[in-house]
Amino acid sequence: MTKKLTIYDIARLAGVSKSTVSRVLTNNASVDPATAQHVRQVMEEHDFVPNFHASAIKGKSPFIGVIVPVLSWDLMSDLLLGLSRAIEASPFEIVLFTCNPAKGYRDILDRILATRMTAGLLVVPFAPVPTELITLYQDGMPVVLIDIVSWRVDLPSVSDDNVGGALAAVNHLLQLGHRRIAYVQGPAELPCYQERYQGYCMALRNAGLEPDSRLFFSGHDLDFNGQAAIEEIVKLPPSVRPTAIFTTSDMSACGVLTSSEEHGIHVPKDLALVSYNDMHLAAHTRPALTTVRQPFQDMGRRAAEMLLSLLNTSDSIHSLNIELPTQLIIRDSCGSSLTV
Amino acid sequence: MTKKLTIYDIARLAGVSKSTVSRVLTNNASVDPATAQHVRQVMEEHDFVPNFHASAIKGKSPFIGVIVPVLSWDLMSDLLLGLSRAIEASPFEIVLFTCNPAKGYRDILDRILATRMTAGLLVVPFAPVPTELITLYQDGMPVVLIDIVSWRVDLPSVSDDNVGGALAAVNHLLQLGHRRIAYVQGPAELPCYQERYQGYCMALRNAGLEPDSRLFFSGHDLDFNGQAAIEEIVKLPPSVRPTAIFTTSDMSACGVLTSSEEHGIHVPKDLALVSYNDMHLAAHTRPALTTVRQPFQDMGRRAAEMLLSLLNTSDSIHSLNIELPTQLIIRDSCGSSLTV
DNA sequence: CTGAAAGCGCTTACAG
DNA sequence: CTGAAAGCGCTTACAG
């Protein structure tokens, strides 16, 4: 194994002291531009890369911690993709922590806190943000939340516009002439669903309509939700039966599709459907889903950029909160092309 | 910020020297069981976690590097999931490197090599395994390949059974009575496709059939592939036209589905379809795909376990190669339930 | 089995 | 602007 060079070797080769080499490495102290240039060249020639761990022990860590819940959701990869692209271009590396939602992130935060392992943290919270994280932030560790659930907390964050997304979705159905639009959501305790419901109500009211509680469906199991909604809907008297349905997640939409098929209900002819997420599968269901695209890749990128800037400026910027717009992707399930 | 404890503090609290504390930390030297127990208890009481970076500078790194190509493929998350579960239970953390396939992994490997940043490496190769990696391994850095492309190289690896998977897929179609089975694959230079083709041929020959070159389709763009195959197939004279099609990736199957629909070809009635991968969307297309499930989560887990054991035994185990079985998931696209 | 001491590769006041 | 020196928190021969 080729002997590893140290700053001492570089110092010797460049004819300076290792203090100077270290200074050009951290470039936070004044070094004569000419010597700096020379040192840099020597490092280049010898493919010198400083030992991360040695730097980290006194200086700052070269790692950015990324804490995500379930990796098995395809949109999580989009998020990781966006964020890793942004970090790739920086001198930092990504340390990935997956968090068993059941266990919570206390363990992980303790470890990070105790070991000063990371310079900053990018976290995708899946439960109310724990006070440990806030403490950590107040103590000087830069943290940026990628908040897809919309937990409100006084920390820098990137989120997406749930109200606006739902508004656009329901407006689209209204424009197609639908008046009775059912609403299906996941666990009611999650703020993102509350916000999407707000958007739904707002759209209806703007059109002079009132939400009908018989058309409201909520439940924990997304997969199952949509199916359950259809089971209820078919029992409704024709006069109150919806002609359209807004599912606040694509998994629910899949349930709606499955169950509709079983009941001989044709989507979109008999029932128009607009969904939420734009998971990869949304383009491949039959009919393909008209759905609100959440900008996960962008959210990842923006969050990483925010963290990187927090890392660069020693003065702690006050809590930034960026909310990214969503986009309605029109495919086949809403029957846009049909006359309703 | 609560003052960080060091082994010196623990030593003082436990009434021993920091050498002893360090020894129980690394537990690779003889320490009196009673004192070890006592020290451990003191650490426990004070929530002591050693500084990773400090350990890493002399001892071994607490990081396992994971190098993956595109994160945007949903099965990649399954892989990460399996591997992170296994590593979670260990004292190691995951450092994630995403590799722009265009750039290749030379840069990354150089960095890892130069900085001794990781104790071991889990890599998902997307291009022929570079010699740097082999050198790294020979120089003592444990490496395990998660080889979904089936690059053959003398390194510990976990892969899946391409020949067997294809064999099962085509056998299933043969059992349903199909005699003319088309074959669609991705880039021919990838060994995994060559192996799947072997399985395809093997199944046909076992049934006394010969592969027909007019039913062979290969191309780089998976998405497009399936569509292109259908375009060709419809031009074929009825006598040679296939009654079934085996696509070696789910993306191609999506293309087949789309294009079939356009041509009024009903899957599975007019054309039975068996695919490969079992991506998440496979269950949600219409018809849902009968497809060969690749055991990505298991592959991740097994690879991590192998690496962990490599990390524990100082004597380098000779190149282990595990090949995991695939499983044919029967859904609707093959028309199992129909009489052909 | 255990301490005192030297050292890992880097950073950072402290002088100049 | 730059060196010599002390130090980060841990590990590991070296004695005992």
C-alpha cells in the first residue's frame, strides 16, 4: 500500500512548515498568495489528500449527516439524489443514518451530539421534531429540515406547498365540471394532510361549494384507504355519490383504482381521480395518474445548499424556511380530455 | 453545549488509567473482566460515546463506505435498506458515495484510499470493476461487491441468479402452452443480460425449441425497448408472430404495455408477458406484471454481513461469492388463469 | 493485567 | 506572513 503522505511530507517538499501547509488547507488564515499557490501545486503533484479524521479531531468534521426514515419509498431516493448532487460538489461527504421510525431518532442524535461526528445535519423528520435536535441547533450545529410532513418548528427548513398543491388538484376537477368531489387522506394527525385538506376546502368554497362530510375519508393505511373509500362510495345514494375523487397520496390512488375495477367503476369515465406525490409508479398505472408532483429532488438540493451556506458563514443566519411549489401533472385518471 | 467527555474523564471516574479505558473500548487486549465491567458501567452511566474521528486516526475507521450509482432507481433503495439494517446493528456508520456513472468511481476510490476514511467498502458496480478497487482490496481494505450487473471479478460478492431467473420466467410461459416467445433485453454488453438470455435459450431448448432471431430484441434504452419490440412484432407475419414476450426488465415491460395498448393488442389475452426486476411499480401496472423478483434487500443485507465478518477476522477470508435465488412473482400479465 | 509515555495527522494560539 | 510548540482524543508498544 503506497505510503500515505502527510502534511509534514508536503511541508518538506514545499520547503515550508507544516503550519503553513495546514493553513492553506483550511484557508482561514493569512498565507502569502505565492507560497499558498506553491504549496497547492506540490499537493496536486503528489495527489495529496488530507486525512479527514485527523482534521476532524480538532477542526471541523468533513461529514454532513443525513437522517432519513424509510428508504423504501421511491421518492426518498429522489430526495437523496438531489441532496447528494449538491454535496458532491462540496468538500463534504454524506454520512447516511436510517432511522427506524419505531425507535425514533434519539439514539442517533445522541451519538452525533456526543461524537461531534458531523459538521451539519440534513434531516427528514417523520415524527414531531425532537427537542434534542433543536438543542443541537441552538448549540451551534447547523441543521436543515427537509420537511415533507410539514411539522412546524423554528429551524431552517425546506418544505413544499401542500395547500397550493391540493388547491390546484381540486381546481382542476372543478374546471372539468365536477361538483361532488370526495377526499381521501392518510393519518389525520400529520400536518401535511391537514394542509391538503385546507386546500381542498378552499377550492370548493371558491366555487361556492361546501365540503360534505360523507365524502371525507381518512385512515392510517394508505394502501387500504383508497379501497375503503370506494367501498363506502358505492353504498352512497346516487344523489350524493361523488363524480370525482382527490386522493392525497398515490398509494391511496392505487387502492381506488383496484377497488373501482372490482366494482366495474371506470376511471375516469365514471369517476375522475386526481392524486398526490407523483411517485414513479404514477405514470404506469392504468389509467396513468393525474397527480400533484412534489419537488423532492429540488427539495433535497435546496436543503443541501442551505446547509452548505450555513456551514460557510459563521454568523448563524436566522431560521430560513423555503417552501417550494408543487406542480399538477395531468395524465389520464382525471379524464381531462373527456367531456364530463 | 454539555461538555464532551473523553476517555480521560471516564478513566478518572472509574479510577483507572486511560490506557485501560481505551482497551475496553477496543476490547482487543487483555483486561481484567471485573475492571472492564466496571469501566463499561461508568461509560454507560455517563452516556459516554468515544469520538469516532479520534479513534479513526490511529485505530480503524468506524465508517463503512457504500458506493452506489444512480439512487433514482427504486430497487436501489431496497438494497440500501437491507444493508443499512445490517449495519445499524454494528458499531459502524454508513458513508454514502453516489457515483455519477459518467465520471466513474476513480475519484472516489482515490479519495478513500488516500484518506483511509473507511474501514471497508460495499460497492454496487455499474461499470467493469476498476483495478483500483482490486488493488485496494489486495492491500487489505475489505470490499464486498453487490453485483447486480454480474461483472465477474475475483472479489467477495453477492449477486443474484440471472440464468435461473430467466429460466423460471420462460418455463412458466412454456407451461402455459406458448411456443413462440419473444425476448427483449437492455444493453447487450452487460453480463446480466447475457445470462438472462442463456436462461431463455436453455428453457426453450429443454422444451425442444430453438431461439428465433426474429424474436430477439436488444437495445440501450429500456424505456424505449419494449415499445420498439412491439412495433417490430406487429409487422411480423402471423406464423412467426410471438404469443408471449419475456422482457428482462420492468421498464421494458412498461414499454410493451404502452405500445400494445396503442396497437389494440390485449395483454395477456393476445400476448402474454413475463418481466424481470419486480420494481415497485410492477404490482401497479395494468395488467400487473408477472415478473422475476430480484432479492435486492437480501443482497444488501448479505453483503453487509459479509463485510462485517471480513472486518472482524483479521485473516482475509478468500473471495466469497454468494449467489441469491430469484423468485417468479405471478400476477396478471402472463395470463396464468386464462386458457391459452 | 495495567500505567506512563509516545505517537497518529492535523490545527491553532503564541511569538516573532 | 510564518515557525515552533502544544494540543485534539484516542491507541499501542514498552515496561512492569
